[in-house]
Amino acid sequence: MRTIFHSLILFSFVLIFAACEKEIKFNSKLIAPKLVINSFVSADSLFEATIALSKAVPGVEKPFEWIDNATVILYTNGEKSEELKAFEIKYDENADNYYTDDNSNTRPKTKYRSVNTKAEAGKTYKIEVVHPEHGTAYGETTLPQPVEIISLKSEKVLMNYEWGGKDNQLVVTMKFKDTPNEENYYRLTFTRMYGSSQTYKYDETEKDTSQFTIYISARKNGTNLNTSDPIFSNDEDANDFLFGSPGNYYNLFTDELIDGKEYELSFVAFNKYVDEYSLDTLYNFLEAPGEFCKIDVKLSSLTREAFLYIKSSHAQDWYGEDFFSEPVQAYSNIENGIGIFAGYSSSVKSLTEGIYPIDTVRYELNEYDYYY
Amino acid sequence: MKHIYLSVALILLTIGAFSQRYTISGYITDKESGERLINANVYDSKTLRGTTANSYGFYSISLPAGETTIVASFIGYTAQQFTFDLKTDISLNIELEMQTGQLDEVTVIGNQANKVEETQMSMIEIPVQKLQRIPVIFGEADVLKVIQLLPGVQSGTEGTSGIYVRGGGPDQNLFLLDGVPVYNASHLLGFFSVFNPDAIKTVKLYKGGFPSRFGGRLSSVVDISMKDGNMKEFKGDFSIGLISSKLMFEGPIIKDKTSFMISGRRTYLDIMSKPFLTYINAINPGESKIGGGAFFHDYNLKVNHIFNDRSRLYLSGYLGKDKGFFNNTLKSEYLDYDNNPKKLSQKTEMGLGWGNAIASLRWNYLLSKKLFSNTTLTFSRYIFDIETQFVTEDLIEKTKTKDFFRYYSGIQDWAAKIDFDYFPTPNHDIKFGISGISHLFTPGATRLQFQSIDLDEAFGLDTLLGNNEIDAYEFGLFFEDEITISNSLKVNAGIHLSAFLVEGVEYIRPQPRLSMRYKANETWALKASYSRMAQHVHLLTTSGISMPTDLWLPVTKKFAPPISDQVAVGTAINFEKGINLTVEGFYKTMTNLIEYKEGASFMGSATNWENKVEKGDGWSYGAEVMLEKTVGQTTGWIGYTWSKTERLFENLNFGNPFPAKYDRRHDISVAFTHEFSKKIDIGGTWVYGTGNAVTLSIMEYPQATIPDIEESYGYYSSLKEYDGRNNYRTPAYHRMDLGANFHKELKNGTRTWSISVYNVYNRENPFVIMWDTEGGNYELNPVTGEYVQVNERRTILKQVSIMQLIPSISYSFKF
């Protein structure tokens, strides 16, 4: 009797709350592929762009179609300046960072490049892509002037964490002056070379001990800046304590708080965890013989389009199609198509902690960089 | 302010300065129960001019001296006539008797009989006794589910009781229970409303043409009055349904002086789910055991006492609580790397709860034959609370770690108001009053706790994050006059003035209101109205479901009060045999609306909520048709709505207009009841709505490589193209529900078996639509020893449906 009762209740429960899934027809006008123009322009560099076709979400999964038969024309301040040429992109399939599965659908096969025209700050550029089947798409952008880095200084800081850990940090402070009375968009990146004789080798027998050697690890740091500077805080910080937020992944900031002012911002350029077995590093951080850290700080003035694209595309990537979050639309400034044509102008300044190079020291690239 | 007082005084004096007239006043009540009859009519039989009883059954009519005959009438009751030689003021309490045996022929859905007479447009009154005949889900009659069937009202997600009125959002509806705002009108994620029909006397929905006495929301007012309690004898009913049971009991404490009404209900989904979970645990004989459930319970209480003909006191309250819980226990035994035995117990517990508590103390006092006062003190509180706890215990080492997470939000109001009904002449019905509310908002706080209890030491962390509590004060002042200019022309003009003080900012918003009715003949009237409404609270909501996580927030320095301006025109026609037609068109604009930013979701705590939202405007327009049959064995209506609702936000959709989430072009609803005999009646509904707006990606394209980053996994990525916010329409929604009631008179009362079927033809309506992939499978080739792909990988659009054919049965007994 009890079993029958339970079965009846179970049946009712399932009947009421069972959800049913089924495929439904995608009921929308035919989704014609659009021309996708992707191009970030850096002042003093040649122009590069990839051209592809977008594909409808529903249907059989297939790789993107990369365009190599379009006419790509570059205009400078309204005048035609050059027709970009298509080049096939060669990848080193043996390289460590060649990920076959992940990138096979999205890795560009062709790139268009300018041969003569280099981008210049202050000029307005237009890229026009004419395709025999998919029409004409275009985008336009004006490169901003670079903002000079006035000074760069560093300081070694011992960080004591609440949970008991310790960290030696190299804190870099950069000073710059915002251009007044205009909306400015920035991105801070840096590259770091760290050299140490104590660098780990998988196979110690490979180490050449005949001469004092410093092993160098080099890294681009374009994301996740280690900083608590309020200028980098953004709206996304408000979101989603439980599931995280996209944060300021690409180190973007605006002049909303500092319009026309000089500003000093600080960030951690390098750090070494101080564990109980290496207490000596607490006192010898970047002071061991031959040890050095060279930081090249790059302050990029972005176009508004570049700022919006970088920010929105990362937010879309982060949130995906999360049921509880409002979907994020990625910014595009391509007319009759989609993608981005935007740019930036940068200024770079360097500092070195320790001495580099030293004539008597041999330097070797460290393939097993584990410093982040 | 001084000018306003002077103006009001001047108007009252002018109106009062008439020739020798005497006043007949009193209360109109149901003879059987003593319940006061709201909106009963009293009119002079010669001129046919008259008045209607107010929300407390009080009427007052001033007529010239001499031979006078007045008639008191109310739908479903036998009219009474009184003749006087009027030479002094008269107090006359009228008891109307229900028309026995004919109730079902005259009870109407929608108080249509007055539609041609009254200036009020865009208002529908729902007699609660009819609710039981409309087929319902789970056998549970629901006020809001019936409101969803009316033109101009759209329902939210499948099965839920949320309402969207004339393009307004879910926070733009003011739910008043005995005059007290209810902030979350939903139980069980919106599948039930908090209003227990057994405890309700009247329900009125205002969609436009708002009288000046209402304020605080942009799009609708649902004004619900609880039963006062039977003054004559003890009555009650109880019912047992598939997932809930309820009881209502009322009666006199002192006959004709003091009465009470008490009701309660509880769902037992938690009990129902036990065998289901037992089954799940049985077919998964691992060491993981799950438990969980959800239920709600709510209670209504009302007590009132009549001191004398001038004075009456009411105390009413509501308490409702929803609770959901889930737990999972996992026990494991294994050898660690050093071959030491380990024995762990991991327990996850999650609980969430939310609920409203409201109370009101009301004092009716008759200052004079013409001036009725109503003084009210109210309290309203809504709290949402979610807790999660993870406990890991090493049963050998005797160590324990505990992670605890709690998130809570809420709103609490204390309010006081006094309002007056003044009946200077039959041509004027004046209402005015003032109110003050003290709000306390808790917009969302998170508590994190970590505890590690070791053999030797204990380590802990306890942090509270989130938004600060916000105090705000709201004041209101209103004045309205229903003016009978001629037999054909009647106007209701007024103003509602609100002031809101928050964070040192003061928002004062005058809101003019105007309604007029032109009666071309006794069966046809033309109507027009204009109303401006201001709202001082926001509801942050992320999905179409009525989530208890939705946050109530005040307007702030940064976000000024939303304002709506609505113009409506319409006509009401009474045909023969109780058939009525109303047609209305409306245009509404809304400013200072808020919506979540792209990517934002509810559980933020790190910084202020204001960073999560964008400010913008909206507009809505449409036409509504309602054809009703209100008399006879068969009653019901056909409703049709055509509407369009859009939003414009500078920082959403790249500054382009987009359809609101609840924009739906066509809505049709059909509802009927038919009484075969006193023993059997049936009811049915059919609804059809074109697709809801959702944001769906339609294209994919390669993402530009961001400069100055290391090439790594995911370096080459793709983006989704949405083609605009709310760019896609879900499939149309339609559904038919049928039900039957079987009554039998027993010795001590009437028992009723109710059988109903929700979604009779098992329509799979969209609850959620989403992209999914299928195919792309690999199989081992036995010859080559390699895995080969055997079918293509496809992306398909999938629809999730819930609430398919659901039969239900309930038993009730009325005594």
C-alpha cells in the first residue's frame, strides 16, 4: 500500500514538474553571412586586417570562411592611400602555443597588409572591403595622439598577507598627464624580462656550469594587471560575487576621474612568493648576483571604438549565455558588416631593477618560465 | 503648500453653499453576513442622480427638502426603496438581501453594470465568488491568474502569477491588501499569488485613468480588500487540494459589534517530494544522499469592532513565508598517498526563504453626515534570504571545515495616512487625504564565513559585504472630485502630489489626473482619461520568472523617480441580455526607467547596485477589446489586446530602441462559466499570445585578436552577434483549461468536488529557449584503430516546456 501511495505521489510530482525539451524551428529571416573586418591599428605600424564571413548560429558546425579575394582599400583623411594585399598566414604547428583543437575554427588563414602606409596619430583612416558576392563593408577610425609617460619608478615591497603568506613585490609607479577637455581611453600593458641564475631547469644536466649564466624569462603582460589603483575599477566589479565577474581583464581605464590632470598609478610588475624554505629571498629580492628585472611599460591611448570593443567582447566571452545575466552585445563599428576597425597610439618607457646587461655574464633564454 | 490648502478650502465652501438640502447617510451591508457592500448605489428615484458607497460601505447623499424616494441597489442583491418627507438629516443603515436562487444569473465577472455610468475607465472589478469557477492549476483558485486573463494584462513566464500591464514592468504594479503595499505578490517562484481567495472580499484592477488617491506605481493598481468577518453567525470553509490545503473561519465575537476572519493555507510540495527523493536515492546506491523540498504557508487575520454608527476599528494582518531547501551528504572512505585510511563526510546544505508580513490598524470615523474619515497605520516588510553551507568533516582526524554563505535583501515600510470622503451634494463626491511612509531598504548583503576546527586550533573568517541600508521618506497628498455636470457628462478631476526624500535629495512630483464620461444614451458612453504617475521604488529583475532575488531599491540621487503619462480613450456599450462591450485605446510614455546593464546579474555585492543599471525611457500603446456576458447561466468574456512596448536606453542596444522583455503583439483570452444546475457548473479558459521577446544570438564571427597579449589557449576566439536586445520571438503561447464543480448540500453545509485540467490539449509552450548542439559523435574504426566522426555536429534551437497537461482535484466544504 505504501509503495502504491509513493508511486502515485511520484507520478503526480513528475507530471507536474517534468520539463520537456524539443527542437524548434529557428523562425527568422534568412541569415545572410556578413563580412567581418577585424583590424587593430597601431600608430607607426603597417595596417593589418583579417576578413572573414560570419556564419549563422543554427546549422551544421563548420570553420569560418576566411576571405582572400576581396578588394581592401585604405583611405587616409578621405583620400585613397593604398590597396591592402592578402597574405597567407603560416603557423608553426610545432610551437608550444599552437593549439589545434581550440583554434582550428577561429585561427585566421589570410591577412591583408599595407605595404607602404604606416598609421599616424591624428589621422582618420577608413578601410573598405569590396567583395564580389557579399557587397561592401567599411569602418572608420581616427588615431588618438599618444600620451607621454612622464616618469617611471619602482619600489620593492614586502607584502604580508592576512592568511600568513609573504610576497616580495616590485611595484612600478607611472606618471602621465591626461589631455584635458576630451574623452580619453587608455590601456596599460608591460613586458617584463626577469633574469636569475636560480632558474629552474627540468633536466639539471642540461645546465652549462662552465660560465656564470643568467636565465631570462620574458613575458608580455597585457591582461589582469595586479593593481588596486581605483582608476582601473569598473562597473563589472559590481557583479556577481558568487560566480565572478569579467573584471578589468585588459587593463582598460578612462580619464573620467582624472580629466586633464597628472596622475600616478601603481601596479605590481613582478613578485616572488617567500616560502619557509627560501627565507633568504626576503632579504635578497632582485639583489642576487646578476639577477635583474627589466620592465617596459606601454601606455596606449585607444580610440573609443577600440575601448568599447575590447571591453564588450571580453564581457560577452565571460558571461556566455548565462541564464541569469543579460546577454552582452559586442561592439562593432563596421557598416554593412561586423567587426572592428580601431586603433591606438602608444608611448613606452623602461626601467631596470638590478644590472643588465653585464659583460661577463652569459644570458640564456629560460624555456621553462614559471614567473608570472 | 499654503495655496493648496486655501484652494481646497475654497472649493469645499463653494460646493457646500447650496440651497436647503438634507443629508441621508449610513452604511450599506449584506443582510446575511453584515459585510459592508463596497460600491453599492444609492440614488434619487426622480432625478436618477446618486452616489456610491465607499470602500467601507458608507454613503451620503444630500437632496432638496420635501417628498423624496431613494433606491439602494447592488449587483446580486434585491434593491430597496425608501420614501421620506425630507426635512432633517437622516441616518439610514441599509441591509440588502442577496437574491436567493438567482445569484448566478446576476453575478458578473467585471462590475459591468456600472461601466456606462461611472467615469472610471480601465478598471475591472473581479467578484471573488466567481474565482472558484474559473479552472485553475493545482486546483488552487488565484486572483492574479484571473487578472492575467483580462485585456491589457500580460502574464509572465509559464505558470507564474506575474502581471505586466499596458507595457509596464513587473515592479510597476501596486498590490494593496487592505490598503497596505505588498512587495512580493508571489509564492513558489510565482506559481501562486500571496492572496488567498478565501480571505478576500473584493479585487479591483486599475490599468489607467488612475484616481488621485492612488500613487506610487506607473502601470497598475490591484486593490484587494479582505473580508471583515461575519457579524451575524459563524461561517467557514476548508479545502484539500493536490498540493495545498486551506481553512477559513469567520464569525461574530460580539454579534453585530465585533467580528473576526482568519484563514491559512499550506502547500505540501516538500512532503510530495519525499518519495521522489527516496526513489532517486534508491536508484543511486552510492554514498551520496540528497534531500530537499519547497513549501509555503500564509495566514490572514482580520478583526473589527463597531463602537457606534460613527466609529469603527479594523485590525488586519497577513503573514506569508516561502521556504526551499536542499541537502546532499557524501560519505567517502579511501587510502591517502601514504596508505593512511581516510574517512570523510561532506555535507552541502542550501536553504532559501522569503516572505511578506503586513499589518494595518484602521479607524473609520464619521465626522459629519457628509464627511467620512479613515485613519490608517500600516506596516509592510519583505525579506529574502539564501544560505549555503558546506561542511567537511574528517571522521578519523576529528577535524572540520565549514564554509557559510548568506545573502539577504529586503524592504520595510511604516506608514500613516488619513483620508476623507466628502459628499457635499449629489453632484460632487470629493476625496482627499495625506500620507507618510518611512522606507528602509536593504538592497542586498552577503555574509561569508569560514571556519576550520582542528585538533589543536580553530581558524575563522567572518565578513559582511554589500550595499548599505538606505532610509527614505515618502509623503503624499491627494484631492479628487467626481463632478456630475449633467446627466450625460461626468468628470473626475484631481491631483496627487508626492514628495520623496532620500540621500539628502528631495523629489516632489505633482501628478494630475482627469477622467470623463459622456453618456450618449442609457447604454452607450464615451470615456477619456489622462493620468500622470510617479514611482519612487525600483525592482531590479533579471529574468521573466518572478524571482524572490529581485531587489527593491529606492530612487536615488543618480536615478530620479520614473514618471508615466497615460492617455486613454474608450467606449462602453451595454447590449441586451447582459452583454457588454468595452473598447479602449491607450498611449503611455515612461521616463527614468532602469534596466540591468549587459552582463549584470543579481548577486552583486562588491560595490553599489547603481553601477549595475542603466537609465532610459519607454513607451507603450495599444488597443483592448472586451466583450462580456454577465447575465444568465452562461457568463464569461472574450478579450483581445494589440499592443507594442519599446525601450530606449542610451547605453543599451547601442542607443537604439528595442522591444521590452514583455512586449507581445497580440493577446486573446476567452473565459466562460456555465451552470447546469445548482449541483454542477463548469468553467473554461483559452489564452493565446504571440511570442515573447528574448535576446538570442543569431550569428557567430571571429573575434579580433587583442594586441599585446601572449598567444595561449583560447587566443583565437569568436563572438556572438545578437542583432539587438530582445531580437527574437519565442513561439506563440496558447493553452486551454477546463474545470467542473460538483456541489452537494449536506446537513451541515455544502461540499464541492472540483476537477480541473490545466493545458487540456497538452500544448508544449515555451518556458525557455536556448541553443544546443547535437551530433559530432566519434566511433572507433576497428580496422584502423582510429576514432572517426560519424555524424556532423549541429547547433539547434531548443525549447524547454513545463506545465503540460496537469489534472487536479480538490475537495472543499463550506459551512
